[in-house]
Amino acid sequence: MSISRNILLVLAFSFIAACGGGSSSQSPSPSTEPTAIPTVEPTVVPTTLPTEMPTAIPTAEPTVIPNPSELGVSVINTQLADASFWGGDNDGEAIGSRSMVSVDHANFDVAVRLTVTNPNGEFWNGQLSFPTIANVTAGDVLLAHFFMRSIENSYESGNSFVSAFIEEHDNFAKYLNREVSAAGDWVEYYLPVEIPDSQASGNMSLKFGFGAGDRPQVLEIGGVELLNFGSIDIALLPATQPTYGGRDENAAWRAAAAARIEQYRKGDFQIQVLNSSGEPAPSASVSIEFQKHAYHFGSVTVGHILMDSQSDAVSDADSAMYRQKVLELFNQSGPENDLKWAPWEGEWGANFTQTQTLNALQWLRDNGLYTRGHVMVWPSKRNLPELIQEYLPEDDPANADPIAKQIVLDHIDDIGSATANYVDEWDVVNEPYDNHYLMDAFGNSVMIDWFNQARANLPSHGLYLNDYAILSAGGRNYAHQNHFESTLQYLVDNGAPITGMGMQSHFGESPTDIEVVYNILERFHTAFPTLDIRSTEFDVSTTDEQLQADYTRDFLTIFFSHPATVGVQLWGFWEGAHWRDYAAMYDLDWREKPNALAWKEQIYNLWWNDFSLVSDASGFVNERGYYGDYKATITLEGETREFDFSLQPNSTGEYIFTFQE
């Protein structure tokens, strides 16, 4: 009999008992971008069944299984002393240590104590690991169950934290990655996950990573289980719901953000209406309609979908809907992949040609969208095109052929000149934190050369350094943040014509606290006050659609409120063209998800303004509005004229509209 069939039989028996009036309850990985991290305590879905039989067939959420520890099949050795341990490595020193301690808890009497002394900000650097001891079949639903508490920490939240993740050993794929936190009392966690690929015994582990953060902490973990429930509906399992700091509707940061938006994103304007004789026109009816924000609210797009290429698998109807949503939702865009070096050179097949890419860029410009180019140089060997590989020996940058330096410069010259009239700004360098083969080969000065070469063909365009894990990872990946800052400082100190900082902004189901996001923006704005900040690749990958919508709302708000930021760009919006299916705003059938509604509500309702005014005795109307483009429809003595104007920061905001004969 299968695991899931056994579970369902027991569940049916438990449900009958509950309906009768009773209830039953008992209580070294590579440097990859982690999911983001909350610092608030979780809320656990109740594990008890209802005590009364419903009067009708229920249509709400399925009843959660009681006593999951009794029903699931254990797939790890739960003896804490037998768990694998790696203390991590921070400049040759261990990040932490472990010890076994006796505790007084109803479910267990021994816990593992993790003493973290030297974290470097990378969650995976230092691990307590529980390898599987049984095979797992593709589609099996596992439940990680454990308790944790803080013994000592100096974080403002009062919480200690670790990242709980399930990782495949072969390629380090992570099927679950949640940071969990607790104060001084034991907190129980239930984390269900469906495993998409079959895994042999021992090829996967439940791990607790403790390398994140920037200060010592001591915490304890006990009662660790990893249970297999077979092909059961994952909704039947209890789940500790993820959240993030600042989500509450009365959170203190909201009032300050609203005040900053009023201060930095709006300006006063004055219009004077003159009649055909050039004299002030009193009592003119002035209707002002907002057309487009000056601030950029955008998304990357896919060239072959925009152009309805016959070589792709996307239907004409989907391409048409895709274009419609681009125009409906965004005032900024740029290709997701088309301008990367390899596809630009034709190495990615028929869906990527230079002609099609330029046509897609022209379509964006014809429709008034500000455009970004991504990316001129992604400087790891694995992310460079085939045409340069022969000059870059594997794992041996010291012996790279110097001809590669000129090949890179020639590419920047080629793509910069080809797109100068289509693209408004470029990511010149992408992800130097862990993509640095070319710098290892030829020195950091090559980055200066790349920016200078870009500027040669792009005299007034924005030029950015772009990297990940600056805002995500709970805002605690200090190693990554510090590298980003030092790279920016190197570029600025050496006269590179850099104009902006790109922060990718990929989040998981435990997004970074909102005030932490703001503090990071403040840090980098303070360090580089002349550089713009842009969120270049925003998404929230989770099946919790309300969490996704709430974080979209709050991330947009805090970003829009900071004066150094210039825009938020989604890394895709339709599931049919998205690198993370769950992160999209529209599913395959174009269902509008709550995060799409949140996007529209903030940008096109809350931060939108139209005005109906009447000119005074001197022909003036005065108002305050969001920066951007406006259309004024003015009626004077039965005659109506339309006038366009643009309200921009640092402008006088004064306009004169004359009714000419």
C-alpha cells in the first residue's frame, strides 16, 4: 500500500472521530542567491480538526491533518547527535559550532545548540544537515517539522534565526528555503514542500544554515523531523505561514513613506490661460488628466512575443494579450534576454536575432516606454558566448589569452552603437560578486575600460552596475552588499562614467522586512549620493498569492518613497514568459493575480491624479501633482483646446496656454 493511501485511510478515521464530537491533536553549497528573510515570529496553521460535522459539503480549504508526526513516514535519522555538521568558513575561521544540550520540552529532551560567532552574511555558510535515509519519488510531499528558540542574540528584533532548506546534493537545487526565527520561547515550525524530482536515499538533506547575519547569536533546535506523505494534497498538511516585517496595515513606516512620496514625487504647478488676444482668461474650464508617471514602473519583455514571431510556441492571441498588458501596465521596459551577448550573436536560436531585437526595441519606443539594456558584460566564463570560450581556459583565468580583452571591448562597441537610438540606459556589468573570471584574468581595471567603451557610443545614457542579494536575503547578505559597495567605490574612484546602481530584488516566500529595504537604500545613497538606484529584477516567488500581493504593494511604496530611486522593473509579468512561474502577475490563461491588482492599485489609483479646475481672474489655476506627463483640456467661451505639458523635478512648473486664432 502506498504512503499516501495509508495516510488517507488514517485521516478518514480521524475525521470520523472528530465529527462525532471528539478531536485528536498532539503536539559546502555554492554561493547562490537565497530567498529573502523575515524577522517576525510565524503563525502556525492549527492542527486540530473541527469538533462538529459541517451541515453541507465544504467548499473552503481542506481540513488540515491532525498529528502529522504520527502519519508521515520519516525519511531522516532524527537523532540530533548523528546529524552532519559543517562550521562554515569566514576567512579561514569557523562561522559557528554545535553542542548537544538537555532541555525540558514535552516532545523531546535533547536539542542541538548552534553557537554562531563569525557570520559572513551567506545563509548557507555553516550547516547542520540531516541526509535522507529513504528514496523520495517525484511528486512526494514532504513536511519539515522542528522547534527552535533563541538563547542569546543582539538583534533589534530579539530573534535568532537560521535558514531551513532542503537541498539536492548533485546540483545544490533547493526545494525549500525559509528563514525561520524565534525569541526566547520555543517556536514550532511546519514547512511542507512537494519534491519535483525522484531522489535516491542520501542524495538530499534537510539543512539548517546559520551563516547569515552580521553578529553572534546562540540558538537551539529540537524535535527535527522530515516526513514523507506521498502524493497527498499539500493543502492537507499544517504550514507555518511566511510573512515579513512591516506588513501590518498600521506599521509605523507607512506614514513616513507617504510623507516622502508627497515631498519627493510631487510638484506644484501653475497654468495661465490666455485668450486669442494674449490677455488673461478668467473662468476658463481646465480639465487636467494624468498621462504617465515620470517615475519608471516597468517590466522586462520578450522580443519574439512582442513581435509575434512565427518561430516560437506562443499563440497569436497570447502575443496580442502580452502587448496589450505591456501598454496597460508599464511605462518602462527592456529585453529580458535578447540583449545578452550570446543571443545577440545568434547563439540562442531562431527566437533571438538582432533584427527582431531592434524591432522590439523600436516598438517599445514608439509606444513611449523608457528602455533598458541588459547586459553588456556578464563576466564569468559560463555566461560569456561561445565565440570567446577558446581564449578562456577552464578554471584558469591567469592563462586567459589577452585577445579576449579586445573581443569584449569590440562587443561593447558593437552593441552600444547598434542600440544607441533604441535604449536609454544599460547594465554595463552584471553580478561581479560571483561572475569575475575576466577580472581574475585581466584585473579589475577592465571594468573601467568597459564603462569607458560604453560611454563612447552612449554619451548621455544611463550606465549601471547590477547585482543580486543586495535587497533580498533578508537584507543580511553583508558579504554581497560589501562587495557591491567596494566595487562601486572602485569604479567611482577611478573615474568610470557610472550613473546608477541596479539592485535585482528577487524575493522568495520570506521577503525582506520593509524597513530593512529602506535602510539598505539609505546606506547606498549615503555612500554614492550622485548615483541613481533602480530595482532591476523585482519578483516575489511564492504560492501564497496574498503575501505576494502585499509585498508588491509595500515594496513599491518604500521604493517610490526614497528620493534616490528612479524605478522598479519586474523580471517578467506573464507565467508563459517568466523564469519563476509562481512569481508572475498573470497565469498562463491570463488570470489576473492579486499582485497584478496591487500593482495597478498603487500606480494607477493611489498614485494617480486628475484635476477639474476653473481659472481665476488672472487666468491662473494652481495645483500639486505627481511628476509626469499631463493633458490639459481647456474650454473658453465655448471653444475647447488641448495642451500637453510635462511636470518634472527641478522645473519651474509654470505653463502658459494661449487660445490662438
